[in-house]
Amino acid sequence: MADQSLHTQGVSVVPGFQAVTLIASVPLSAAHWQPFVEGEIVAVSAGMVTTQGI
């Protein structure tokens, strides 16, 4: 299955390396997680937060 493309509504994953930034509205593991403040905007580039504010 690792060599097959996967497609669903709004998302496509193809074989090979893909850099991904995951932003979750709830904690997904025991790792550090910080909730957004209501109305907060966060800009992410190359996996790093570049701008954050309300």
C-alpha cells in the first residue's frame, strides 16, 4: 500500500516524501499541545510558526 496514491474529499496523498504540518483542535497524544485562543491567527512556514496573534 505504501506505493499507492490515496485520495478522499479534500486530501490526496501520493508516494514519496511530503513535508506536513499538522494543526489539531484537540491533543492527539501526550506530546506538548497548546490550544489556540479564540480568534487567534497562526502562520506556519516550513513547519515553524512565523506569526502568531489575535
